[in-house]
Amino acid sequence: MEAYANALLYAIPFFSILVIVEIAYGYFVKHQTHTVNDTISSISSGLTSIVKDSLGLAVILISYPFLLEHLALFSIAETWYTYLLAFLAIDFASYWNHRLSHKINFFWNQHVIHHSSEEFNLACALRQSISNILGYFPLLLIPAALLGIPYKIIAILTPIHLFAQFWYHTKHIGKLGVLEYIIVTPSQHRVHHAINPEYIDKNLAAVFCVWDRMFGTFQEELDEVPPVYGVLKPAATWNPILINFQHVWRLIQDAWHTKSYYDKLRIWFMPTGWRPKDVRDTYPVKIIENVYAVEKYNTKTSTSLQIWSAFQLIFTIVLMLFLFYNFGTILKSYGYGMMVLYGMIVFVGIYSYTSLLDHYKYTIIFESIKLVLGLFVLVSTSDWYGLNTYFSFGSVLMATYFITSFLATIYFSFAEKMWVSSRKLAT
């Protein structure tokens, strides 16, 4: 966990800078691919994912070291070609993991967050899952285990492989000639994120597009078919935590409502979108039929609320960087339970300020929970996870933030209603 946290200490600023560069570029070329609310939601989703991953909040069904110990047919030395083989094995496994996520109802829930944005930009690359609590990916690395590829190499290359998928989430790069036959490009990935009938469930590869060409899932971006982004059952919220569990909640409801015990069981393993007939008729769910008539989700929010939400996002990023910079020290001094509490405060905070963008009337409840948890840490430890070591007023700073955040949430909960009402009267 600590090694992953150290990697994120550098990855978070790097990705944030690239998102800012893309926003600036879009502004100067007058082709902006970002909206304030959507970008805040996307980056916030990334923060929830790295909190979950860095704290190890998942159940690993089987580990790669176990597979390596029991399945390895060879013993391979650590050379450059071992790294190449390992990267190819990870990419191959990623393709099939991705394909499962698109084809099986239960697995789609762990991936839907990544497709939930109705925009396509570098920020949407950060929409990563917190609902993938069952770690089965090592099973897809059996080829690597059979070859005897050391765990150390897999551990080094896995985050690099993930980070390598960031750059092609953009509209600002066209087709790349001969590279279109070798690697996944922005053009290919625009197809993957599209819900057009011609594009859906295509281009599932992560780094090398050869897998799509081999297994029949490749689709070129067509000039006459502009991609439309999102999911066929729109998320209709800026709250990334809600988006993570929307699909599984629908599955739970369908499994509960169907009268067939057979359907209660098989719904989880049926193709994505499958529903029992009795439930489908009785509890219809709206699905996009004409992708070109889609009206994007857009809550009317004042500039002041957008600025406040952007501040909340930036402050949350700072909190995460502080956690990762002091990961080992905090774990040793405060214990794993208090680190999980740190993660909970971040989660509840994100839930609160993204729900405020949705005009969710119960946002104040979650902000109250954040206030209570934050003050509990400050009172019980007389510090904020060692912040006083850097600033003598660290505890005061954090207490001020929690109280200010609480009061601002109350203000915006009422002020936004008045602002929206005044806008309606003006029109």
C-alpha cells in the first residue's frame, strides 16, 4: 500500500497539470471539452478510487504470488525481455477483464463509472471504480504465472500500465497514422466511450490494439458517425459515489422483484442490461434509444457554487497528497483504523460537495457527518494526523475548514434554490 501511495504522490499532480493544460488549450482553440461540474465530478471520482486502492479496501480472491508458487513452469531471470513479456501479459489480462466488464451484468457495475461522463476529456479518464471490491484480476494473469514472471515485475508494471491509459482520453488528437495499427489511440478510445450503435462495446484494449483486431472487437472511428458519450442509462448525477453503485442497485431491485428464483440467481451473470421479463414489464427503466437526441445532464449552478466546489476539490486533493506524503508515518503512529477514518472523511466530503452540485436536499446531512468525524479526529488526537509537525496552527486550520465547509453548505443549500428561482423568473 505504501509503495502505491508513493506513486500517487507524483501521479496526482502530474495528471492534474495535464487536465489544466487541456482546459487551457481548449479555451485558446475555442474547442472546450470540459464543463465545470463534469470535470469536478470526474476528478472527485479519481480521488475516491485512489483512497480505496491505497487503503487496500478489497477482497483478493486469489493472489498472483500464490499462482506463481503453484503454477510456474519456468524460472525467468529479471531482464528487459521479462519486463516486455510481463507488460504484454498484463495488457492481455486487461483486455479480457475489460471485456468481462462490458459483457456481464455484475462486472459492468465496476466499470460503469468510467463511462458515465457525457464528455470526453482527460478528466474522465480519472473516473475509476470503488465498487470493484472483489479482486480477481490475478486469475487473468495465469499466462504470466505459467511463464514464471516474478511478482516484483508485475507489481512494478501494473500501475505503469494503468497510468499509460490516461493520455488517450482526449478529443484534441486526431488519428495517428501507422500507430493506429499498434497501440490504442485517442481516436480508437473515443469509439470505445461512445454509445452509438456502431461503436458500443468496441475497442476494449488498454495499450496494444492488436487484441481488438485478433478477437473481433475493433472499430475505426468514422467521420460520418460522430461519437456520443455516456451510458445508455444516464447517471444523471455529479456524485461519483452514487454512480458507482447505481447499476448494482438496479440489479438488487430486479432480483428482489422478479418472481422467478432462477432469474434471481442468473441476473448477475447474464449479459449486461439483461432483465427478467416480468420485472422488465412491471418496472420499466428508461434507456436511450436515439443517441443523437440525448440532452446532457446539466444542473443550473451559480458561478459562486462552482468556485466553492472547485475549492473543495482542490482542498481534497491537498488532503490526499498530505496522506500519501506521510503514509508510513500516519500508519505507524495512528494505526490502520484511523487511516480508514481519514478515507471516510474524504469520501463523505466528496459525497457532500458533489451532491450540492446536484441540488440534493439532504446534502447537509452528509456535511454534518464530515464535520463530526473531522472534529472527532482533532479533539481525540489534538492534531490532524501529524499536521502540527509542519504547522503549529495545523489543527486550527483544519477545524476552521470543517466549520467553514459546514456553514457554506448550509448557505448554498438555500442560496442556490433562490438563484435557480430567480433565473426561471428572468426567462
